[in-house]
Amino acid sequence: MTATQVRHLGVKIARTILVTAGLLLLPVMARAQNDIKIRDLTSAEGALPVRLVGYGLAIGLDGTGDRAIGGQTAGPTIQSIINILRRFNVEVPADLIRMRNVAAVLVTAEVSPYLRAGGRFEVNVASMGDARSLRGGTLYMTPLVADASGAPLASAQGSLLVSDGGAATRYMPSHETSARIPTGGVLEADLPRPAIVATSRLLLREPDLGTATRIAIAINATYGEKTATVEDEGSVIVTLPDSVQKPTALARIRDLAVKPESRPRIIIDGKDGTVVAGGEMIVGSATVSHGAITLAIGTETANDTTAIPGSVRLPAGIPVQRVASALHAVRTPPNEIAAIFAALREVGAITAEVIVR
């Protein structure tokens, strides 16, 4: 055998090894893509998020704020403006204030109990009055409290970011009376933090006995039998040996991957009509008449060619995605899409859980 033939043979053998290795890795990669880390399925006992709230003003609006008119019946927006000006030793009679560039807003946030003073977090802002839009506004410095009568724990301020939420239509106009500030909140005091103990619970965000059992099996395979036991569908008790470092062990446990129980769900956005279906969900025979739309699944005949306005006819056994596409094709409003899928669930045409957001 010549040197050239030997070289070609070596190349063929290398290619065969690479192809074989790739085929062997495909099932492993597929399993890895379906597995989820325990940290994404559970939360530690006592690590409840702290919810903060505050009342503030959105300023700098382009004539789209509250209809703020002073006088004897001055509303909360006018009174808040007067209070702010008084802090700077500026006195303005209430009956002289005419403003459309300010809006009274409610500020809400949710922070981790492990966040330290100086840490930043996202805040959500929503109009409380009759403002038409918060676009282009800025949130004036607003104290945030966990309890209405408690001391401020944080503050928020910054430019408001209004989500477009899809193009406005005649069925659903654009919604601009709520906004967010990605890093607008600053924690000003440390929060009470739960201590790391030898025995703790992992609380499932979505209680399920099968998922809880898989979590316990994965932990026991790493740290030995009886390290984790299933307390109920929503809790797994973890008892760590005294010989291990608790923070390191808990971090390693949360990085373990398990395959959660799969639940068929259909999620519908009530604002823009977006429909998200997990997996290949099939819709059975049913007829739903809602408003000006009539959806008939599995009732069409071979000789039926009549086109009725607002009528959608589809064969039985069709995927959820095609039903959603057909409803969008006839410009079905988002709230009617949600009502139609909920009706299909009630009559048994689909077995998935329907969630409207």
C-alpha cells in the first residue's frame, strides 16, 4: 500500500469516527436540551421575594399627562406637585396650576431578599389618573416601601420605557399607560435574609409529584441516599451531611439537571392575540360561535364551498397553531381568540390548559 493510499485510508477512518461520535452524542444532546436545572424549578425555603410599592409622579410628558387643574377641588396630582415645590421653598397657589405634562403613577417592584444595599432592580410604573400616555416621561424620585406604614427601603427614578406591544389596530389600540425602568430601583437598606441551614426545603414553583421525585433522585445520586426526601408535591427536604460546606453543596444541588413533568398548555396574550402552544397539540371536532366569528372544526363536507363572512371551517385533528393562524387570517380580536380557545377547552376539543395573560 502506497503512502497516498495510507493517507486516504486514515482520512476515511477519522471521518467514520467523527460521524459515529456525532450519532452517539445526538441522544445525549437531545436529553440535555429537555433537562432543566433544579434552580429553575425550585426556590429555597424562606427566600420569598420582597414586594415594594410607592406613589410618584411621571414628569416630562408631551401633553399626555393627567388633566391637572388646580383650585378648591385640586386632585392628587396637583397636590403632589405642590408638595414637591414646597421642598424647594417654592410656593405656588393651587388655582394657578395647569399641567398636562405630569401624571400620578404607582410604582411596583419585586426584589430578592439576598439583594444588598446599593443593588439595582427593575421597577414597573402604571398611571393612576387619566393620562393618555407615559411615553417620553421620567419618573421623579419615588420612595418604595414594603408596608404602607413602614419606612422606605428603596427608591426609584429614571426614564420610562414604554413597550410598543405590537402595532395598534382598530380592535386593540396601543397601550401606553404603563412602563418600566430596567435598573431604576436602588435598594437603600439591607433586607432580612434567611440563614443557610443543614436541613432546608426546596419549594417547587409548580407543584408536581413526578418532578419532586426526580429532584430527590438526582440529589441522592450525588450526595447519597436519604439526603433528599419528597415531603409532598411542592416540597423536597434536603438534609446535608456535616462534612460538606453548606453553600457549596446547595449551589451544586441547584445546578443538577432533571426532566420536569410535561404539561400541555396554550398561552394566549390578551393584548395582541399571540398564541403559544407547547408541542404538537391536536384540536378535535367542535363548533364555537362567538360574536361575529363562527369556528367549525370537523364539520366541513366535500361539496360545501359556501364562503360565509366570519366563518372559519377546518378539518378535525388540526394542530392548535393552524387554528390560531386561521383566526388571525380573518382578523379575530385578541379577546375573542382567548374566548374561543377557552370554549374549545370546556367542550373537550383540546385537553391542554388555556392560560390568558
